[in-house]
Amino acid sequence: MKPNSNSKKSKYRKVSAKVKKVGGLKKATYEQIEHIFKLSTIKYMITLEDQLKEDKAHLLLKQNTIETLEDDLRHKNNQIRTFYINTHKNAKKVNKVLDDYKEANDNLAEKNKEIVKDNFDLTRAYNGLSQLGQFAEESGIDIKKHNGKLPENSKWDFEQKHTLTESGKVKHHYKLKAKK
């Protein structure tokens, strides 16, 4: 703490008053002036010592604050490091799960294509049989009457094949073979 100008004046005035009390500098003896000087020097030294104690306490308080802030900073850095490591690990796990889902989705998409293809083949076969049934009815054959006589219900093996041509038409092939 710096002494203000008023305290300087008052200290100077105190010394000046003591000098005047002994009769001024011309009348004062060497011992009196030395005594006044020693007293003012001692008071000044005590004031400096008090100021030094205050400054030391203030510095200790600042040092404690710095240590507290350093500890807090270390703790927060450790938290950030832990968060970063865990985030990195979790990102790897999420990426693995996403890769697994993508692979499963690709497999399901492939199976879906096969099912759609099978569905088209089935629809074509049904359409072929339906057209064959219509042709038979138009030709005067009673299908319901002959339903029990279908090739798949008799001693015959029945095979059919339906092929989509480049022109977009479907060719139907039917084979009947005697069962063995």
C-alpha cells in the first residue's frame, strides 16, 4: 500500500514539529537531531514492515487463487480428455453398427430383388394359366367339370415355363410326362 500525500505531509510535519520543539535545526544538538532521525527512521521502517506484511498476505492470497484456478483447469482438461476419448470410442461403435445395418440392408435389398423376380415369374405363370383357361372355355371346354382331371392331379407330371422376351411378350411352355 502506497502512503498517500496527506500521510507524507503529516509525517513530515511530525518531524518538523519535533525539530521546532527542540528549538529548530540551529539550536538543536547533534544528539537531539540524531534522536529525531532515529525515531522517524524506526517509524518509517515499521511502516515499511507493516506494508511488507500486507503485501505478503496479499501475494499469498493471490497464490492460493492461482493454485485453485490451476487445479480447476487440470480437472476440466481431464474431463475434456475423457469426453474426447469416450466420444471417439462411441463414434467407432456407432460406425460399426451403421456398417452392420448397411450390410444387412444390402442383403435384404438383394433378397427383395429375388422375391420381386419370383413374384413376376409367378404372376406370368398365373397369367399364362388364366389365358389358357380362357382359351379352353372359349373353345367349349368346361374347366370346372374337368378340374379333377388336371395333369397335376393325375398320373402325369406337369411342367411349365414362362419366358419374357425382349419384345416384352411372354412365351409359355407346358410339358406333360407320364409319372413313373
